[in-house]
Amino acid sequence: MKPVLKLYRGYANENQLLVMGHVFKPTTKADYDFQKTKFRNARSVIRMFRQKTASNFDVYFKHDGRVIHTKTLDDGFFQFCIPLDNDVGYGWITYEVSIKSEGTHVTQKGSYIRPFEGNLGFISDIDDTFLISHSRNIFKKLYILLFKNVNDRKIFSDVVAHYQALSTAGRNNKTEQNAFFYVSSSEWNLYRFIVQFAELHQLPRAVLLLKDIKQSLFDFLITGRGNHDHKFEKIKHILEFYPKLNYTLLGDDSQQDAELYERICKMFPVNVQAVYIRQTGKLPKQKVTIAIQNMSLMGVHTCYFTNSKEAIAHSKSIGLIV
């Protein structure tokens, strides 16, 4: 049996490139099948959270005539952070990664984005921002994750229209899309599911930045829970990596998005132009309302909404989309 290589979408600026992935130990178990239903789907989901990673494994990155070697971390994660010496172009660009061990050789191709020249960037949460997940009710969330496959999962009304409009905002050439990032407390275990869901609903192609991978049944039971500071650190990193972009942040009030976004606005007072927070309960939350007011006082356009039609109207009113 061969080890399993999984690549994630990377990203680059004018000077630097980041690509990443995981290496897993050989297994006879089938990979997650998005078409399975009910108990078969549940079994596949649980398997995703019981994958065993391969630490200190040799990984080779091939791009632009160069081959670079590194090793995986203790949790099987690897990342190539390398300088870009040549102009590699813009848009989505292909790269190649190989792993080698004891006569086995596995190669995969991945992609990374180098954003087209422009001034807009978009960072969105996932659960209960565009994917209906019921994060406020952990039992309902786990039930849906286990027994609803990717075709059965629901998306909020009109969110696709909003995101598609944002992806081409400010561009005359509609084939050149703005940089989109999906930053979530979901773990890397769910990467393929999220990508498949986004593609199924024609959401903008995006870089995903998720939480450390989990490898036990207990970890599955608390998926998406716990400290959310990793989201703050990842969003902070994006703004530092692309310092010339004006950002729109999209989230919801089921967890701590508004408070996290407020911290970001305070640290980057000229980079965030708009914040959208979806109301997931019947009533607005006081903490979220206070955070929204604080961001508004800093000159950030804010929208605390229940339906994406409201968000679309707001984006049009501030000239973000037409």
C-alpha cells in the first residue's frame, strides 16, 4: 500500500509562494464518497476523522523548473513557503508535489492563486455563513454532518449571487476574479467536502485555511468547537501577505466572527472596507450589535443581515457591486 498525499490550494504574492498539504499513512479504507447516504455517509465521515498521518515524511515540490525538498510535521502537515524569483503569471497556477518512501512514489498536481492586479480581497467564514450547519446546536450539527451527504446539504438563499458578484467586483474583464479565502474552524479533515460543496453550488473558487487536522472519534465529536484564535491569526496573515488589498469580511453570529473581525479592523484600520454578519437566530445578538457599531465608527461599512438579499442591496448601496 502507498501513503496518501492530499494537496490544498495555495497562494502567492509578488515575492512569495505558499503551498501545503498532508501525508497520511497507507490505508485500505476508501476515501470519502460524497454520494453515500445516511449510515454509509456517517461511516465515511467518521473515517475522515480517524485518518493517521505520517510524520517526518519526505515531500518534494516541483515548480518553475525547481525541485525543493521538505519533511512533514508531527501531524503530517507540510508547507512550502518559498521566494518567487520569476514572474509566474496571474490567476490559478499549477504545481506538483511528490512523496517518496521505500520504493513508493506518489505524485499529485495542485493549484495556487496569484491574484490578478486589483484592489479587492474577500475573506469568508463557512459554517452558517454560506453552508447551513446549525453551529448553535451541536447535536443537530453532528447529525447533519453524519447523515446528510454533500448533495443534501443546504446553502442560504441568494448567497451564491452575492459571492459571484463580489468575485468580479471592480473588474471589466469578468474572467479575472478577485482573491477569495474561506477561513473556518472546520478541520482539514473536511477540506474535500467543502471544496465539493462550493463547486456544486458554483461559489467562487477560493483558498481554504482550516483548523489543525483531527485523528480521533473524540475530536470528531467536538469538530468546529473550541478556541477560534486560529481564525484571527489566519485572517491577520492574509492581510499581511496582501497588504495593498481592501478587504470585505463575511461571517455569521453563531460563534465569534463579529468580535474577531472587530479585532482585525482595529489592527488594520485602512484595509477593511466592509463587514457582513449573518444573523442565525430569531433576534440579533447584543455583543454582535456592539461590535458592528464599533466597526462602523471606524469607517467600516457594516451589514448585520438575515437574508443575503439584504447583503446584496447593501453591497450595491456602497458601490462594492453593481
